[in-house]
Amino acid sequence: MAFKSTLGIQVDRLAANHDNATVTYFTIAGGKVLITGLVGKITVESGANVCSWQHDPDAALAGTTALCGGLDINPALLGDLLGITGVPAGNMTYGGAVEMFTVDGIVLTIGVLQFIAAAADGASSWTLWYLPIDAGATVVATYP
Amino acid sequence: MAFKSTLGIQVDRPNHLVPSATNDPYFTVVGDVLIKGMIGEFTGNPDAAMVAKWEAHPTAGTVVDICAASADLTTCDTGDVISFDGVFANALIVAHKGAVEMMGGTKGVAVTAGTLDFDVAGAVGTAQTAWTLWYIPLTPGAYVVAIP
């Protein structure tokens, strides 16, 4: 689904089991984008499992950037939302409601958005909203 | 009234007597939505102690306070407006006058299916409020309706 609201273009990533790894969930291509929101949903509850997000750019000299601090999703219940504030120092949060972005957005260059899970436990689905900054820039959900 | 603006879709909950010391569901959320703003107005004076906050009660999931409890609202008058800034740790904002900040702390609050409850402590007295909420659907077919 990719409709436009004031949040921008919506990209859904279907529910997937968490791997004990850094896994690419979204790919940014064609130029820079502004991420205006990123919300997940617990589809299978997990035991102890610290999770977070990072951006890994294509540019050879650029390093990865954490988009949030880690959250142990163990207490989160089936159906709970997962959210980030857009401030890298802020931890991911969970619950029946989550704050979404205390900033206007996060600028990302061409590369990938990766979900990092400390354990192969539980599952989640994710939805991302973005505005293209460069002509032709896109974000698509990626499945290993 | 349900028109679209940059705030999203508007839902009005008409004037309603505030029940004392209880969680009262004011809005039903179907699907996932992004709350872009919420304001209340006193339509009857709280002539007794009244402390209030908003909670998200999901059908499945974890109950979350989407703002902290207000100060005592006893001194508020009819016409005073109420809101919250979207930061869960911050208290319900009550302007004992006609202006109040709305969602200055976040760009919105994502809420999953369930109810939004006005959680009130205190005797409340004859307090009455009316509320208006704005939202954007996050999942297909998602919506919010006021509970009479």
C-alpha cells in the first residue's frame, strides 16, 4: 500500500520473525528522503530481546547511524505498537499508544534501514512514511 | 462533522458530564491511527477537586497514559480549554483562559485499536467537557468515533 497523507508516502513491511542479527527492512534508492514516521506492531510476543534501528548508507566513507536507542521488547504484548521519536538518543517505545516523532523527520541518504534484534524471538510488522527530497528518491520494504 | 484538513479528520464529542473518579471511554479507535491533536473545553465548572489525564486502552496490548495527570482543575471555569502536547511524560495542559498549546512535543501519537479514556480522579462536581480530536488513519479503513 502506498497512499499519501500529510505524513507522505506509506510503505508497509509485512510481519516477519526477528533474527538474532542486523537485518535490512527498508531500502532507500534514488536519492535522499525524509522519514516522517516509523511505527511497528508486535505480531508475536518475544522474550528478552533488545531491538533498535540503524541506517547504513551506501556511501563508502559514511558510517552507520543509530536511529534510536535499544528497547527490550520482552514486556510488549501482542498488538502493541513500537515507536521511535526520531531523536537517536531516544529509546524505542512500546504500548497501545506510542509517541511518533518529536522532530519533523530524519534525513536519510541512499542505503538501507536495518532492524537490529538481540535474539531470534518474536515478530513484528512495520510501517514507514517518507517524503522524497531528491527527484526520484524512493523507499521500499526489503525482505532477506 | 468530519472534514479533512492538515490536521486530518475531525471528530467531535459533544458536551458531557464528567463522571467522578473513573476511567470513561470517550473515543473508540478502530485500526491504527495517528492522533494529530485533541482539545477539550469546559462547558460546566468543576466545582470540586478534579485531576485528569488521557489513557489509551487497546483491545489487545498494553494500556498507556498518553499524558500525565493534570494539576487540580477546581479553579477552571466554563470556556477554559484543555489539551496535551503529545509527550506522554508531560501533564494534561489546562489554560485557565482561552488559549492552550496543542501537540507541541510530538508530531502525533500513534494509537492502536481500542478506546481513548478520560481518566478522572476527585469528586469533580458539576464539571462538563466537550472534546475535539483530529486523526490520520495509519491502516486501511482505520477510524475514530466519539462514544456518546
